[in-house]
Amino acid sequence: KQWYQRRVRGSLSMKCIDKMMKKVVSKQPVSTSAFKDMRELRFEVKSCLHDSRLKFHNVQQLQEELLAAQDALGKFGNDVKAFSQYTKTKTLSTKQLVDAPYHSTICTTCNTVCHDHCGLQEITSSGSNHFQSCAAMKGNNCTVCEKKCSHTLHYHARKTMTETPQTVQEVLHDIKSKYDVAVQGQSKASQTITTVSGGLDLIKKEIQKQRQELEDKCYKLKNICSGFNLVDELVILIGQLETDARKLNTVEARKSAIEYINSVKSLCNSLSKDSTPSKKSTFKPFKISTDEKDKKDEKNGKNNK
């Protein structure tokens, strides 16, 4: 009897093993590369979000440089206007010998008319004692010449001296120096604004590109392993992004961070709708505000209730 029972049990065991083997053989093979891809995609998602956090700080740095350059441009622009009048109009009198119908005593050294309409007999040469009798002389020297030249250095000519007013622009060098500094500063500030603005536009495009790459990687990860709790992991990363966003000082950087965070929240909402609910997941869909004003209005509404 015992022998028979052992034989029956052995037969049943063999049949059970046979069924198990058939089920194993019928199963579709699962490639271990899928787990490798899943792990790599998970790290890529984290890396993408981390890189975005760094870009927000870059936006803030560039925005601060832009604001500083704009302030400098305004200051230098005011200085350019203030110091633009660096010349002063000045009227000078220039003396010039012109023809006359009478003869006058003229100094060969100073080239000035020492006695206009001289009453002495006209002579055209110099070097004689003829001009000792001229009214411009006192002894041997002229009283009109700046150098008190000798009477022998004078001659007669049918010329007279006239004064012609001449207007000239005098440069005030101290003001001109300030004007030049202001012009150079204005030019440099303009170049900085152009360069920084281009850098900001480039970073914004990179952030948008990363946003699309993040979505593609998340859906690719979801297709590999639909049971992976990706949304809850993204929620943790969103919390880190929001903490960083609150530390940003410039409006442009904070705006870029909020827009990016809202896009990631929308991605979470979309992923949660397409996924089978998990008992372990505590995710509640995000209510996305377009700006800080919406958040304040929402908060005030709750307080009023």
C-alpha cells in the first residue's frame, strides 16, 4: 500500500513538473537590456532636470549683467548730453596791413604801424637817421614798438593797420575728456546689452529644448516599464526646482523657472492619466497657476472661506 501511494505521488509530481516546464517554455523572453535602458533613462531624466536648474542660475546671472548694462547706458547717455558742449565760441581781433592812400612809419622787426599817416617826407628805405624826427620816436628808439626798436629799423610804406574780428571755437579740454569717456562707456554698454541679450535668448531656447527632451525620455521610460513610479519621483525633483526658483532674484530668471516647473507639472498630470493607478502612489494632480498672482488669488479665496 505504501509503495502504491509513493508511486501515485511521484506520478503527480512529474505531471506538475511537466506543466511548469511547458509554461516556462511558452513565456516570452525578457531582455535584460530593458532594465539597463530603464536605469539609464532614469539617470538622464534627473540629469536633464539638474541641468535646467543650472540654466536658471545662468539666466539670473545674465539678467543681472543686462540690468547693470542698461543702467550704465542710461548714465553714460546722460553724461554725453551733459558734456556735449565742450567748445566755447571766442572772438579774436586780428591785425592786418592793408593798402592806404598815404604813407605811414612801419617797423621792419615788429611789422606794426608805429605812426599812421606820418608827416615826414616819404622814403622807402630804412637804416638812415631820417626817422629820428618821427613822432613815434623818442631819442633813438620807437615808443610804439613792443621791443622799443631802433629808429633805423623803420621805413615808410603806403599801408595802414586794421583790426578784423574773427570767431573761433575754443575746446574746453577737461569737458571734452569727460565727453569722450561717456561716449566710450555708452558704446561698451550697448555692446554688452547686445551680447547678453543674445545669450539670454540662446539659454531660453536650450531650456525649451530640454523640456521636450525630458518629455520624450519620460514617455520612453514609461513604455519600457509601465509600473515604474516615475510621477512620484518627478514630484520630488519639482520640489527641488521650486526651492531653487524661490532663491532667484531677477524677474526674468524667476519667470523662466516658473514656466519650466509648470511644464513639468503638466507632464506629471499627463503621465498620471496614462498610467494604471498604483496603491503606493500618493500623487494628486497639480493645479497649475500661470503666475504668482494666481497663487495669491487662490490663497486669498481660501482665507475668505
